[in-house]
Amino acid sequence: MVDEAHERTLSTDILFGLVKDIALFRSDFKLLISSATLDAKKFSEYFDFAPIFHFPGRRYPVDVVYTKEPQADYLDAAIVTALQIHVTEAPGDILVFLTGQEEIEMAAEVLKHRTRGLGTKIGELVICPIYANLPTELQAKVFEPTPLGARKVVLATNIAETSLTIDGIKYVIDPGFCKTKSYNPRTGMESLQVTPISKASARQRAGRSGRTGPGKCFRLYTAFNHQHDLNDNTIPEIQRTNLANVVLMLKSLGIHDLLHFDFMDSPPTEALINALELLFALAALNKYGELTKVGRRMAEFPLDPMLSKMIVASDKYKCSDEVISIAAMLSVGNSIFHRPKEKQVHADNAQLNFQTGNVGDHIALLNIYNTWKEVNYSTQWCYENFVQVRSMKRARDIRDQLERLLERVEIEITSNPADLVSIKKAIASGFFPRVARLLKNACYRRIKHPQTAYLHPSSGLAQVSPKCVLYHEMVLTAKEYMRNVTEIEPKWLAEIAPHY
């Protein structure tokens, strides 16, 4: 059974293609696909006109209210609407959908300021933010009962569309936007951009107000915008992501003709070709597009192929223990540090403590993990250093899994903590396609592409500007930024990737 199928994640789309093929040879095979907002007709046609079953749930009526005119500043409109609900509407908590941490913190600040002037006759407004980087103990406040005589306003990202159910929500404010990650195969760059939501997401959001009783959804866009400007469904992840991991996985399963694999929605051909070229450069595929011995080893790791190659190369440089720690920390994403608005300077100083000697961001991540291990995985240490406990525990779980997989691919666990050059060479073995040289004014150019970028401000090397660096990922925000950066020697590339 596959639930929440409307989300169209990369994993579910690959799974659908595989099980559709399996069903041809297994008459006893049964697959249930479920969702509250599914485009059932499309799924039915894809699975050879499989039957559709409708199970009406217990739903309360939701009154949907649109604005008469488009809102120039949806954040301010959301804040004003929340205050109007608090002052004029019947009891019930409010859920506001915003696009990310910055908007949520700004909205919380403005709401705190404006509620002070409401007077004592108006009940308290309890402000509860929730987003991925928020520490667990602060996230838990969202689920606490609302005090008597007060009203709770939850400021959330689209994590609250399906992943969370918060009791007591009677009002939803939907500005109609979310942050979506997209991938450009020409530049190899990912960008996180604010985009309009789909009609399916709008239905999910409205439904959050009718869980326990009649609700009301305030859409901060016009009915015309909803009808004509929003896509019916969210663009599937497979059409907006790096496909190198998908290609490696399908190749390892014996599926070689990727252009004719039965995807529900085909990925861009350019993205597939880009993935094949990268895997060839990493020596995972030979010139015939077949898996090599290195590629088969890489396919055992549930990671981005560059991280997998880095781990495989660590065997040569006798530093597999350090490299799997770095890979685990990188896999957690950018949620290692918590940077509370009122303590940003302290948090930044804590982060710099792990960057002593301009070792680079990858070694800094290793230092964080090793220090946490030395203090016996202390929660208190995490609080004192503004490190997310939840992220570190997840990194530890990933590392344990990677350690088990090393045995499967016959890589010995070796440690060489003092030899930073060997560790950096192992990293470069996976990330040589992401090397950039310094031009001037802290601007870098990628070696294989005529594309310029800057060190991300959060990098420990941002004030140093080394001549040659490798980076984990490139993101587009205000500028093109390289994130998680390490200085390397250009001459290493001749040793590591002479073919490239």
C-alpha cells in the first residue's frame, strides 16, 4: 500500500514504475494507492485502468473565503487576517501557512508587537512557530492544549499540510505560496524558490480547518487566481531533481533502457543524459553504460552518487571512519545548527569554534560529530553549542547504517584523523565535478562550466577566499552560492580524475 500518493515524491514514482512491471508477471500481486486529494483518473489509466474506490471520510463543512483583490504583500495580509480572526471570530485556533523560517520568525515578531496594543478585553494570542530547523522541544509547544480563554496561532510551512495534525484548528490562512526545490541539469544547480501552490495543496490546507468541527479557510488570493493561475497538481519531484541516484539505482536493478522506462511522468531527457555523464565521470558506468565494479559498490549506499564515490574512495586513502561521519552529517542537510533570532551572534561564534585553522566545512562537520561522540552524545552539549539534537541523532543513525554497508562492499573501517590531506582527497574523489577556482572579488568559476558563484556566508571559509575549492552543493538564493566548501590543491585533480 502506498499512502499520500498525490505528493509524487521521487521514491514513489520509481516504485510505481517498478511495481507496474512486477504486476505483469505476478497475477497474485495487489497494490493499493491512497490519498485524500489524488488525481485518481490519471493513476487508474497509468495502472492499465485499475478500479477506483471512493471512501468518504467524516468531514465537517469548511467555509472558503477569497480576497476580492490580489494581495501585494501576502505576509502582512496573513498577519492582519490572523489578528482580525482573533478579535472578531468565535473561539478556535488558527493555522497560517508560510514559506519558511524567515517568514515565520518575522510574522511571530510582528504578531507579538501588535497584540500588545489590543487591550485586556481581548484574550491572549499564543504564537507557536513550527518549521524543520526548530528544536524539538519548541516544536512540541504546537501540540500543547491552548490555555483557557486564549487562542493559539500556529505559523507553519507546508509540513502542516499532511505531515502534522494539530488539534483545535478551526481557521486556516492560506497565502497560496510554498518553497519548491528545483534542479537545473545544465548548471547542476538546485534552487529553492517561492512558487504558487497547486489546487491539490489548496484543498489539503483548507481541509485542516475541518478536522474536528466546521471550519473556515481564508485564501489570500482571488477565486479567479485559484481557478486560472494554480496548477491542478504539484509538479512531480522526478521532473525537478538531480537524477543521478535514480539512474544508478535502476542500473543496479538491471534496468538499462532508461529512456523507455515506464515513468508516470517522464523526467527531462537532458536530466537523464546529465546523470549518465556524471556516473561515467565517477567511474560508476563504463563507455557502454554498464555498471562497473565501482558502480556496483556505490549502488549499495542509499546516497547521492558523489557521496557514495567519496566513501568508496576512502578505502584507498585509509580514512573510511572519518569519511562516513562526513557523509552522514552532509546527509542531514543544513539543519545541524540552530540560529535563534535573539542569539544569532552567539550561535555564529559557536559554529566558528569548529572551524579552527580554516579546515573547511567538511572537516568542521567531522569535528562536530567527533566532539559530540567524545562527550558521550550529550544533549546538554548540543544546547550549549546551538547544535540540533535531533539532527545529530539522525546523523548517528545514518552513520551506523553506512558502517554496516562498508562490510557488505568489503571496505575495511580505517581511521586516519590527523591526515587531513587524505581525507580531503577522498572527498575530492567524489566531488571533483564540483570544483571552482577563485577569479577576483571573492567570485569563483566552476572548472567545467562558465558559471560563477560565491562562497555561502555560512561557510567557515567565506572570509578566507581560498584559490581552489570543492563544494557539496550550489544553491540559488539572492546569488549563486556554494555551500559546504573545502579548500583543495589543483594538482590533486590530475591524480584523482585525470580523465575529467
